[in-house]
Amino acid sequence: MRNQVIKEVERSILASHPEGASYSVEALTSSSMPEGVRHFLMSALERRAEMEASSLLASESEWFDYRNDEFQSVLHQAVLALRKTAHFPSSEWHRAVRQAVENVLNYLITPVPTLCEFAFSEHQDWIPTIDLQRKSKCFSDYPYVTRAVDAFISLKDDQKISRTEFENALSHLDVKMTLAHDASAWIGLLRPLIGLMSSLDLGESGLPVSFATEFFEGKMRPKIAASITAAATERGADMITVESLESIIKTSLDQTASEPASSPSLSDIANSIPSGESKNPDEAESENSTAEIPLWKKFQKKATENQPAEPSNTKTQPLWKTFKTDEERPSQKHKEPAPVVNAGDLDNDRIVLGSAVTRRERYVQELFGGNEEAFLAVMTHLAHAADWTSASSVIAEHVFRPYQVDIYSSIAVDFTNAVESRYSGTVT
């Protein structure tokens, strides 16, 4: 049923926004497509625009003072202008719609698992705090979830967030926020999903039974989920009307006589974090000074030796402000390849990918079409990229564009996060 719904929503959007055209920020802003999908696409376009802007503006010249406030202001205005002119190319539109619909539908049914899967790529246990906050804002439905993420982050001083800690805390909060809901409140919470389904021509109104049961199971309401399943089984139905759903919820709540609970405060979030969580990887490393430092981190330390310390507010800076500002760094031009030390040396792979080097073959096959030489060349460029701005330019110019990579795919996100982790200091 889920795949059928995804295809129907996708078909509906492509009917009013057909392939063969590019879609700008302005076109998306005035679009009549479902709000959640529109918001996701806008967020994805904004992120891609930042990456493309970094590619266009990353080249340096010794003739300019990169620390000058006026120069930084010019860069900022340039990025804002480029973002306003950004659009989805016609070749990317269908895939972008598909990814947006799939993520938004999954989020409407099970917001916490979907957000965790979207924010943390496969085998990734830690991500930069700023990435988590940015990715959570790709979803506009269930504003209380976004507020919970912001509250959770506000209590954390770390620049990196553990997946286990975050998922446990957010799951706890999701349950607690809805603990006092009556039948009317539950239907109100389901309105975005109900609205999405009402726009489709499936022959029946309401929600798929599987969506409703999974939704309530995710909220730790197994009795409501069981009541819905029992009623649907009795009638041999795959869909349930909103009226029937509200009646079943009310009956189930009356039977269980749930006690009301107050909404959580920030202290509730802190208390919801399980004790005994794994430590920040940097803290663990400092406690065991005899442990071998990964090669990629040695390279990072060598590359940053004698450079001024980053300002304490770096993690909240927009991408345009992360351009290099040290006038003593060697001038680089984006279009010129980095000097080749040893294009076939696996040390480059480890420097760039860290522990994600174990997924090397997947990257070669799925991102480079099996072209080993191209992969090695990109690893060499990335090994010599002094910062994330330079690295993101290499990825956009030498990976995403020439191999027409779906930037929303899990493998693309996983690869990007692995490269970015080298500069943020996280362990992939």
C-alpha cells in the first residue's frame, strides 16, 4: 500500500508540475502541491544551492583579504542572490519529487524513526549538531517534533550528537507529548496524513489501515493499534474512514482510561536521556591517549597546524562563512586539480573516508559507475582539500555532475557525510 500511495502522490505532483521543465524557488513557493512535500523540496533546493554556490565562489586570490568584513558581506550577498535564482534542472526533477514524497510520507506515519534515518546515514553513529538541526527542518509537519529537536540541542554543549541518544530522547518525547491526547486531538495530529490521502484517487476515503496501526504503534499505543486492526479484519477492509477511526480511538481510550499527562519541559528532555550512553568520540580519544590516532585525523591535524583556532560559533555559521579566511593558506583554483602525490595510495581513501572506507566498493560502483580510476582521482583531490568548502566543490564538480548522482539517495548522503566528518571531527 505504501508504494502505491507514493506513486499516486508522485503522479499527482508530476501532473501539475510535469517533467521536461526546471522548477525555481518562486515556482515552488506558489505551488499547490502538498505542503510537506513542497517544504521538503524547498529545503533540498536551498541546500543544493549552497553547495553549488560554494563551488562557484570557492576559488581564491592573493589579491583579496578574505578576512575583510566587506569581502565577507559580498560573499554573503552573492550566496543569497544565487539561492534566489536556484532551480531543479529538468533532469533532476522526477527523482527529487520521488525522494521528497517518500520521505514526507514516511515521516507522517513514523516521524522519529524517519527523521533519525534521514539525519544519520547508514552505519553513522555521530553527526554534527548543526547538520541534525538543519535536516530536521526539512520536515514542516508535526512542528512539535522540530521544537523538541531544538530543545534537545539547546541542552547539549557538544558539537556532535549520538544517534542512540537522540533517538531514545526523541522517542520518549514523542510519546510524552501525545500522552494526554483525546480522540479529537489524535485526529488533529493525523490531519496532514489525512489531507495527503484525500488528494488521491484511490477509490476509497480515509487512511490505509496499515498506516493508522503503524502510526499508533510508533506512539506506544498498542491497544489503539490493535483495536483498529481488529475492526478492519472484521470488515475485511484495507482502508478506514476518519469517522470510524475517531470512534475506535475514543472507545479504546475509554476502555484503557489513560491518565492525563502534562507537556514536557526542557528538563524532561534532559531526564529522558538514558544514562550510560557512549561518549563523544573525541572525549573517548582524549581519555585513551595511547590509542592509535586514525590516519585521516593525523592528516587533519597536520593540515590545520599553526592555523588560527576557529571561532566558537563556527558550528552555527552559514556555509558562505566557512570559506577559508587565512591569507597564509596556499591559493587554490577550483578548476585546477590538486597535486597528485599517489593517486593509487589507499592512504588517500582512509584520509578522506575514515572508517567509511569499508564501504569503498559501494562508492565506486554506485557513485562512479564502477570507474576505479575516477574514484582514486577524486580521493586524491579530496585528500588535499583544506576544508569542507573545497571538498564540497570537488564532490559537486567531479562526482554528482559527471555521474548524474541522485543527491537525495542514501549512498550519496552517506558519502557526503563521510567526507564532511573529516572536517567536523566526527567519526564516521
